[in-house]
Amino acid sequence: MTILTIDKKCWEEGLDRARSAYTLVGPAPEAEALGFRELCATEYPVMDGSQTRLSPKSVVFPPSQVMMSCPLKEGDAKQNIYESVEIGTSPRAVVGIRPNDAKAIALLQLNFDTDEYKDPYVMAAFEACTFIGLAVSTPSATDFSISCGTGPFDESALDILLIDDNDRYLTTVITDKGAAWAAAAGFCTEAEDGAEGLIQAKKEAAESAITTTIAFNRIKEKTVLDLYNADHWEKTTFACLNCGACTYACPTCWCFDIQDEVHDGTSYRIRHWDSCMSSLFTLHGSGHNPRETSTQRIRQRFMHKLKYFQDKYDHGIMCVGCGRCIEQCPAGIDIRNICDTMNREGIRG
Amino acid sequence: MQNPYLPYPVRIDAIDVATEDKSLKTFRFSFLDSEDEKKFNYKSGQFAELSIPGVGEIPIGIASSPTEKGFLTFTVFKTGKVTSYLHEMKSGDIMGIRGPLGNWYPWETLAGKNVLIVGGGFAFTTLRSSIKMMLAPENRSKFGAIDVVYGARSPGMLLYKEELTAWEKRDDINMHITVDATEDSTWAYHTGFVPALTETAAPAASDDTYAIVCGPPVMIKFTLPVLEKLGYRHDHIIMSLENRMKCGIGMCGRCNIGTELVCKDGPVFTLADINLTPSEF
């Protein structure tokens, strides 16, 4: 593994150099908040370490995405025959992503890249990305990423990890993809001997700043029905408004809807983010709804993240400890408390 | 890489009104490209997404049998946006079909076994596919006794009446047809509900006898205790579930019952499987 040093004075110049081969994507102002989006030729990623309001999952899984289209006009030879839109595969440099957000994008692949079916839109976008992460030097009070199996310096889902060191970035080049981007940017100055030790010290400092943890070891051992039928759900989730803020902010929530829209005689089949907090999410054509109440819906969210996902993939929980749902929940629901309750209690009666 | 969201183009070849109240129609489709038909290799119990550009998609059980070549049939109840639109479409119209999707009745396990089919209302579609497949000359010897209990509200609400009549006349299948009630004095079959008829008509439970149950929730609710009373084990009771679906390929996240996705891991489950999951269907 190579460690480079990038002088911040040369940073934007390098990004510009790499733009000839990569579309630049990163944290940037979006309305009144910090978003994660494609940057235009005069924009650079915000590298102050702030967490984006919505997660960067939109890089591979946009909130709305046209999947296919077809003409509806009578007499057109292609009338009513859907064809896929072109799926973009040109390289994208995802710069400034948090390590645990990149980990979340890797977890999304468990859903979209399966033995039986492959989602060509998500997979193509994922493969086109080079993930250039920025280590989290100052974790927030709601960061519990380490206990979710990731952390502020987690390299597992990144191609490059940048570590802020005053007037420079120490740069760990993790994969060949990462090396290719660094070369395209012209970043090639190797760091001094001892840089590895410096990174290690910064990593330990960041990790020790995280004081909040969750445990889910016992959730795995309990049955689905014991956890599902436990007594606490009404009490622990009564305040939930089913607003869905948690599901939209979450880097690992992958549920979606598919809708047809018609514009100027052309039909578009569009995928939109959806939320298990909505009653329409599960409403049958007959009017029957298997998750009719607010409590049933939020129970589904936590059971999915903390139990079903564990059982199905044996890959930990479907959470990277970013804390967005805790910060943005208008009702003060805290996944750490729910997880703790499920881990501790969860047995009926 | 095949795009699993992209429907195969099909043409509506025939539309038959299936019930007297016209709430159900049977649509017969052929593929525009014969290569697509070869790719659409299905088994009885599977479903597909019927896809109408500009309107949407709906998951519907496949009513034709894999032994019937050259077409697919689906019997569709008019209830929402897509099904209402479909009911107004005409022969010759082009639309799409995506599938086959989901698992199937466990034909590998059912080989050499007696099969009891219990169906009600318009959930009889994949059961019709199953019966047609089992009765095909090349398949009939692969199964033991076949018993069918099928009920509808009234004689006019029974699906596939011509086939029911033909099956009645065969000696290699025992048909037990019932309607909830009728004023038709020429009605020659049973009256009463499916669970009650199941109690008297079902073959004795054994290691070699399986029940496939598919029908409205109220029928299932009262039929399961009957089968239990008759001694059917939970892993010998096979059911097909429905839930709201969009993708049909296990990705969109809405149809789960616990860890199981009805669209991909199902729709067919044994009662023993279902007992381990939250009843969110």
C-alpha cells in the first residue's frame, strides 16, 4: 500500500487534472444543507469533514431515476415496447466521502447484486466509481460507526483514504482504481518515512473520540418471532410520525418504488426512493394492509436493519452508525436505544 | 447482462370474460419475439409482472401450464389502476410481460405423491396451471391421486368452467366443486363453503399426501384447522402468498415477511415456513 502526500495548495489543480478522465462528485451545498452531488467545472468538494444531510447513496442509487422509456403513439413501430435508457459507465471520482458512507454503498450491493438478479443501473454506477474517502478526524456525538463494523478511518470500501494533516492530505492508496485516479490527478509524491505511524496515531485519536456504541450480538441469537412479538415496540416507538426522514437520510435504506410517467407521448418507467414508513408501501389492491399501523411500520424498519439483514447476509447489521437518523428524527427516536432494547430484552412476556 | 426490469413485448391474442359479473377476464398473450418465449421458461406456481407502458405493472400468477406452448394466460381481477386499464384493452394491443418470477409449487417434492388442491375464488389461477400440468399425458404418471376442492360464491363465479366439466369426467382426478349458495335448480355439484367440503372430501393425511391451498384469507383461515384436524403436517401444507410488489426480483423491499421476500423466496411457502415468520401478508 502506497502512502502519498498531497499539498493542499496543489489539491484543486490535481482535481482539475483528473476531471479530463473522471466526473467529479462530492460534498457540496444543496439548498440550505450540505449535499452529495455531481460538481460542475468550477466547483470543488467541501473538505471540512462535515457530514452531508442526505447520504451519498444517491451516487449509485439516485432518488429518482428513469430506467426505460417507449413511445405511446399509435402506429409507431416501437409503441409500448420499453427499452432501457443508456446506462452511463464513464468514470466518476467520488471525493470526500466518509469511510462509513462508502461502506454503506458496499452494503447496498448485497441487495442489488445477487446470484439470481443484477440491477444494471446500480451496478454500472458502482463500478464506474472510484471512492476517495476523507477520514473523519472529529466524530460527532451521534457517530457510533465503530460498533457497526466500520469507523472513521475504515478503508474497506474505499480506493483511497485521505487524512487531513494541516496543510496537506496524507493519502493511502488502497486499490489499483485509486492509484489510477491519483495518477490522473498527478498526485505522486510519496510521504515521508513515519507517515504510517502518524496516520495510526490520528486513527486512534479519532476512534477514541467516539464514545457511543451499540451491541447487537444477542439479536442474532434470538428468533425473529421473539424479537417481533416483544412487548417494548409500542413504548419505544410511540412517538414515530412515520415521516420517513430516517429512511431518506439513511445510507443503507434501499427500498424503492417504480412508477410510469407520460410526457409528450413518451412513457417513462421511473424508480423512486420509497419508505417503509408509508402505509402505501404495503397496501394491497384489495384494501388490506399487512402493516397498517405506525408501530408495525417502524418495527419493520428496525427489524430489517438489525435482525433480518443479519440473518440473511451474515454481514453484521444494516447500519453504519452515521447518526443521521438520530439527528434528523423529529420525534427523538434513537436507533441506539432500540438496538439496545432488542439486544437486551426482546423475549415475549 | 440481462436487465431484469425490462419486460418482454407481447401481444394480446384473446380476451375472455371469465365470470358472470365480468370482474375477471382471462388474457391470452403471445411473445412478439419467439426467442423471448424460449427464455420465459416457467413452472406452475410462478407469477409474472404484466406491464402496461404509461400505466404500470402488476404481479399476476401464471394461469397457463408449461405444457401449453405458444402462449401465456393470466386471469385478472379488475381492482386497481393497472387492472382496470387492462380490462379495457383489446386483442392485438401490445404490452409487456416480465418474468417468470418467484418460486413454484415444489414439484420435485411432489413427485410420486398424492396431491390435494384446495382453491377458492379467483386464486384458482396457478392451481389451474398445476392441474393442467399434472394431467398432461407425459406427467400424469409422476403423481399419485389428485383431489381438487374448488369453490366460488356462485356457479357464475367459477373460473375455467369448461375445463372443470372436462376434469369431472376423467377418472384420474377427483373433482369436488362447490358454491357458497345457488338458486340454480340444475346445479349438480356441492353447495357450502370450501373448508366444510375439504373436511369430507380430502384424502387421509399421510407422509405421501400434500395439500396445496390457495384462496382468499377467510378460506385459508378456516381451511388450515380442517387440514390440521385431518392430520396434515405443517410441512405438507403448501400455500401461495400475495403481498404488494413492485420489482418482483427481491430488491424493492416491500413484500417481506420477516427475512423472506414473497416475490423471490416465495410466493410458495409451506405452513411450517410461514409459522416461523411474522404474519405480515
